[in-house]
Amino acid sequence: MSDKKQQVSRRQFLNYTLTGVGGFMAAGLLVSPLRMAIDPVLKDSASGELVNVGISVDDITDVPTRIDWTVEQVDGWYKSEPSRSAWVYKDGNGDIVALSPICTHLGCVVSWEGSDAHPDHFYCPCHDGLYTKDGVNVPGTPPLAPLPTFEQEIRDGMLFLGNTIDREGA
Ligand code: FES
């Protein structure tokens, strides 16, 4: 009687062991393809990283200059290389100012001295928006907020820019 109990117990032990080992192996086989399927969704997009925009600090003057660059962006399984732009110059202290060229009124593109009537200003042609050199919106014109600045860093003498930073209105 006790012998039979022991045989059943061994069989159960073997069943549990084989089931456990089999389940462990099956899980191991499933994890890899599952991770490959989900991984791109879990990864952060590269849009927040600072990017070398291809201009050396020595080449930046006190006159706003437009620079363009591309960033590598990954959204899930979709990769793209959207372009970015900034107006860049050195202020009176020699600090680098990097401004978004996107008008804060309705999103047109502003230009430095884009209007003969408004020298020393950023001008938006869509609705005559005006900003001073530091990107602050001129009261009485349509934009209600300054041009955003960019996160920035200097590495090995080159300018790196990241995300834009919104500012309070004038
Ligand atoms: S979009 Fe620039 S002033 Fe309206």
C-alpha cells in the first residue's frame, strides 16, 4: 500500500518536474520574439537628445543666422528624419542664443530682418508678427508669446541643440 503511494508520488514528481522544465523552456523561446515585437514601442524616441547641428561656436556671430539639421526619430516601428531649424547668434555677453523660427501666433516661419520696415527684428509675414532680437514678441502684434529657445550644449567647440523650451509672453 505504501509502495503504491510512493509510485504515485514519484509519477507526480516527474510530471511536475517535466511540466516545470517544459514551461520554462517554452517561456524562454517566447520571450525573444515577444521582446522583438514590443521593444520598439517601449524605446524612447530620439527626439529629446541633443544633436550636433553642424556649426562651430567660433562661426557664430552676433547676427542671427538660420541653421537647419535633421534628427533621427523613432516612433514605434516607424523611423523618420524630420528637419529642424533655429536662428542662432551670440548675445552681448558672448552667450549663444538659439531661437525657434516657428511663430507663436499660428506657426508660420519667422525671418531675421524679414521686413524692410522692421530692421533688427524677427518678422512673421503671415500676419505681420514681430519679435525683438532676443525673440520676445512685440506687444500690439499678433504673437502673444516669445519664440521658444532650444536646449543647448557645446561639445568640442560644436553647438548641440535639443528640445525647444517655451517662454512666457511679453
Ligand atoms: S502666424 Fe505669425 S503672425 Fe500670425
